[in-house]
Amino acid sequence: MGEEEQVEEQEQVVNPWEVSAKDGGKIDYDKLIDKFGCQRLEQSLIDRVHRLTNRPPHVFLRRGVFFAHRDFNEILDAYERGEKFYLYTGRGPSSESLHLGHLIPFMFTKYLQEAFKVPLVIQLTDDEKCMWKNLSVEESKRLARENARDIIACGFDVTRTFIFQDFEYVGGSFYNNMVKVEKCVTYNKVVGIFGFTGEDHIGKVSFPAVQAVPSFPSSFPHLFSGKDDLRCLIPCAIDQDPYFRMTRDVAPRIGYHKPSLIESSFFPALQGETGKMSASDPNSAIYVTDSAKEIKNKINKYAFSGGQDSLEKHRKYGANLEVDIPVKYLNFFLEDDDELEHIKKEYAAGRMLTGEVKKRLADVLTELVERHRLARSAVTDEMVDAFMAVRPLPNMFD
């Protein structure tokens, strides 16, 4: 590792297992784009999505939550030529309850599925969590099913969606593709991408192949038999990018298209933008299981405010929106563009107080969480089985 790289390393760490900014600062997304070698999501691409789908772009697109991509334009080119594609996203089931940050890729993926009318595969990496979190195989499998309930509650279409957990599904054609990938990636390469050390067990070193191959259609013969040319689009948070850098490097060598990606920034912790929320600190996040009272308390007590410390100063100087967490959360979840602009303007001018902004946020999040809770309570074991059944999806492209 060169001297420059070491300096860079100390500045911010972003990989699938750790996200932290330099000196407790903010994640520098421009630097991340440079370092990873992905592209900024330009307005022209968002306009194109609008045109091709005949529906307004999702709030996460309009407001730059999804901000980077790899070959997203190629997916749109193919779609415009009348070719189909499929979506692939996933979740590492490390806890029973999801926080709002976990919902973001799924909310966005649901929009993509509806807007483009395409099939979707969702990978639950229960094997990964067993290896990284030191969970038993049984516990990892149980958490995968629990998380599947939350995912189904986001409103996916069972006629276009296949959810699978690695412990149950890996084998057959999927495993054939894993071995092809494994033969193409040297130990040095995987150490370079993921930073594994001699102390890591061999399960970790071989795992990236498991996350790579859902981006190849032949891994799902019950869905895509004879459609080896089908392209794949992966919506995910940008910390997952290393897996797909590796995948894109290997894909052409084994006869597949490189998967395309559309990548989101991190949902900040309540305490401020110093990385992503930590599952080990329940006060750093709003969970989909939190009550209205808990949501209100967490926001009032922990949400970092950009408002001034006295009323007099606030009226005079206004709020600093750059660091204000309630405004950042509203940016994700308040649908109404006009209302959001109004809040930003009034709050920045000091005419609106922190308490008012926090109250509006508590209302928005309580409604979202309540809606999710109701949807989740309606998800039966039979529904989970239906989504996870290995079956053809005859109407997936209609």
C-alpha cells in the first residue's frame, strides 16, 4: 500500500462491514465515488427514468438519496430497445428488527419493480451473518425468515418476486456459478478489495462469490432458463460496492453481462452524520418496531439539531441545515417537495423552531412505522413460504 493510500485509509472507511468518517466528520461521497470508480447519477438519467416509466421519479431519486451508479444508462438503453432486465438486492439478517436505514433499498426497489414491471430476486445472506456475527446456523436462518416478513411488508408483488436465503437455496446452478467466480478471483485480489487478513477464516474469503452470482440469470434456472443474456440492476447502499466491483471484473470472463448498480448514501444516525446507524446502539436509530412515544422521545432527545442554542440567537441566525438531522430525515421521508422547501426556508431563516421541525418529523415517521407495522402483522408464515418457494414466475415480465 502506497503512502497516499494509507493517508486515504485513515480519512474514511467504507466497506460492507464498517462505515466511519475521518475524525467523526461526514462521509465524503465525492471522494468515495473517485475511490470506488463509480459515476455520479446525473439529472439527465433521472429525467430519462421519468420519460421511460411515465411516472414521477421516486423521492429518493429526486433528492439524491440514490446518487451514484455503474452502467445504469446501459439498463435504460436496453429497456428502451424493448429488452427486459431483472432486479437483485439483499439483506444480511443480523437482527430481528430493522431500522429505517434498512428499509431504504427495499422502498426504492419496490418503486423500480412497479415502474419498470420487472422481476426481482432478494438474497438473504444468513450464511454471511453466521460467519461475521458469530451467530449459530439455526439463529441466522430464523432471523432471515423474520427479516423476510419486513421485506414482504414493503409491498412487493409475489408474482414477480423471489426471496431466498442462502442456507436453503445455494446449490445446483447457483453453485456452478460460484465456482466459476471463485476460480477467477485470486486470494491477493480479494485481500485488495475487502482487506481480509491472515486471521480471517476461509469462509469469509470465499463468501464474496455467494453475493456475486445472483447478478447472473443462470443462477435462477426456475426463473430465467434460456435467458442468459438478461441484464441485472442492483439497488443497494454504496458500502456494498466492493462485492460488485469484483463481480463486474469477473462477469465478462465467464460469459455474462456486468451487473449495473444504482447506489444510495447512508441514512445518518440520530446523533449526526458520522457514518451509518449502529445496530448496537438502539438510540442511534428509529426502528420499525418503535412505538409513537419512543419515536417522539428519540427525536426530541437524540436527533442532532442545527438550530441555535437560544431562541434569541435562533431568530437572528437561523438553523444550520447542513448538520440538522431532522431536516435530513425529512429529506428522505417527507413526500411533499413544496412542504419540505417551505420548512427548510423558514427554519434556515429562524422563523421556524427546532421543536416544530422535530414534531413534524415525529408525525411523518410515526405514520410510516405504523403503516409498516400493520403491513408486517398481516404477513403470515404461508406468505413467507410463497415468496420463498422455488417456482417459475410466468407473468414476471407482463
